[in-house]
Amino acid sequence: MQLSVTGHHVEITPALRSYVEKKIGRIVRHCDYVIDTHFVLTVEKLLHKAEATLRVRGEIIHALASDGDMYAALDALADKLERRVRKHKEKLTDHHAEQVHKSPRL
């Protein structure tokens, strides 16, 4: 898995990069087929924004979160990504294969 972190109007410090890696590790734990991730961290006046794009097998998952603190924005972003990855994973599983069809009695 490739991870890239870029910043607009913010310097990506080693502490910030390691925090992003920790959060993406939580998401990859649920989904082993993440190919590529790209994080963009932005500061606009007093608003800190974090957005991420994950390329997984068969789909591109995108999420955006903003808060007054960059770490809080990253926490909210990780929660959104985790929900979307779980939803994508559930779509891939075949839920109908386990059902047993009963023939009607005559």
C-alpha cells in the first residue's frame, strides 16, 4: 500500500505523518485490499480540513472532514473512512449464497 500525505498552507511534520499512518492502519485492519491512499491536509483561516482518497479493489473511496484542530479533523476523517470501507466490504460479500431455498409443499 502506498501512502502519500500532502499539505496546503500547512507543513507536514513527522508527528502529523505518524498520526496519519496510525489512523490508516486502523482502516487497513478492516480491509486488506487497499491499493493506494492520498491524504490532503489544508488550513484555511481557523478551519483545518483533512481529506482522503483510498483506492481499493473495484472502487475509489473519498471522504472530507473539517474541525478547529487538525488532529480532531483526522479523527473524524478516519471514522468516515472506516464506515465507508466497511460498507464497501459488505457490498463485495455475497449475502445470498448462504440462504437455503425451500421448495414449496404441495
